[in-house]
Amino acid sequence: MLSAAAMRWIRGSLGDPGPDFPHFGMGRRLLYIRRDLAAHAPAIFAALDDLRPPPAIGKGNRSSGFVIHPNGAPELFVRYGRRGGMARYVLDDVYFGHVARPVRELTVTAEARMRGIAVPEPLGAMVESIAPGLYRGAYMTRPMSGFTLWEFIRADDDSRVRKHVAMQARRAIDVMHRMGLFHADLNLHNLFVLTSSDDLPVSIIDLDKARLFPEPVTAARRRANFARLERSIRKLDPSAARIDSELRAILTGS
């Protein structure tokens, strides 16, 4: 039986993360926050006083993630919406659309976690309206200790550990596909190795363009995910110095 969030998806509404994430307004900003953190909304607003991120902050594909410490509230990892590619020179952190990407990611991630997919714990999202259809945004999760898969593979010289982590990543991907989540940009930066556990599980991150389906992901979409991961491997490790044919086969089946 599908959860309420999946039913919302079927009805075409990914702009509302549901009753578990009430929203609060302040000026041009709208904060969605998990219900158990709702009392801390003013402190979170204060910690995110300006939704325009300074250049080159924190970690992540676009240097847009960092941890905030709202007064009296738990830590939150915040990832600002920031464009990549050539668009970053023109628009940087400004987006178009009537369903803000951070809110959509919150909805998708909450449902994915309910389905048992290894994703970060979603805590909230904030959107700042610039004009009708124009906005800036930020997405919030529980902070995680670890490294991207590419960072981990580059840093660890033990072939047995690298193989174990590659198998953990493949398990996470297989569960993701089986439970109906298609990742639009699966690459070595969007697989995150959690070092807080001795078993080194892998979490799938950055779901801002991911799609949920009420059934397992089709074979064609699985191939598309693995092809994207293969391109990432070839781009980051063209000489196969860190990811040999065995690890590539584990990760992509190729």
C-alpha cells in the first residue's frame, strides 16, 4: 500500500510535503520544517537570515552546503540552491518555477526515506520569493559525517575497504531502484559514505531532480542511472587508477 506522500505524487502535487512539515512565513520567506522542530522556526529563520549564499561556502558539488546552529535548536545541514554549468554565470542562485525545488526535494526525500531508501534525514526547506515564479531556496537535513564516494575512494588505499564500500553503494542503488526512486544525476559525488558507522553504509544525496514512481524503476531508467555513474567514473578516474574493472563492475554492472 502506498503512503500518503506517494498518493500526493500520483495526484501531481510535489509542492506540498504534507502535515509532517508545517510551514511558517516571514516576509518573503517561507519555511517548511519537520513538526518536532516547529517550535524552533524563529531561531532557524534567524540562522538563515539571508538566503543569498556567500561564494564558495562549505562542501558539495557547488560549494553550497554548511551546518547551522540555530539558538536552542539541533544542528541542521543546509544546502543552498545554486546552479552548475554555464547557468551559474548568469543566474547563480535564482530559479524559476511554481514548485520550488527545495520543497519538491523535501517531499521526495521524505517519501523515499519512508520506503526504506538510504537517503539523508530530511528536516526542512526554505524559499525566498523574488518575484512571481522567481525564487531562491535552501534545503535542510540532519548533518552526516563522512565523505562522498569519490573522496573516500581517493583517500583509502585498502582495496578490501574500497570493495566493501562499492558493494554498499551498489546495495543502496539497488534498493533505490526497487523502491521506485530514479536519480536524475547519479554520480560519485552524490553517493555519500557514512563514517559514523563501522559498516560504512552509503547514503544517496541530492534528490532535487529525482523522480518517485509507485512501482520499481524501469530497466531503461536503471540503465540510464548506471550510464550516468559510468560517465562520472570515467571523468574522475580516466586512467582507472582508483576504480579498477572490479569496482566498476560492482558499481555499474559493466
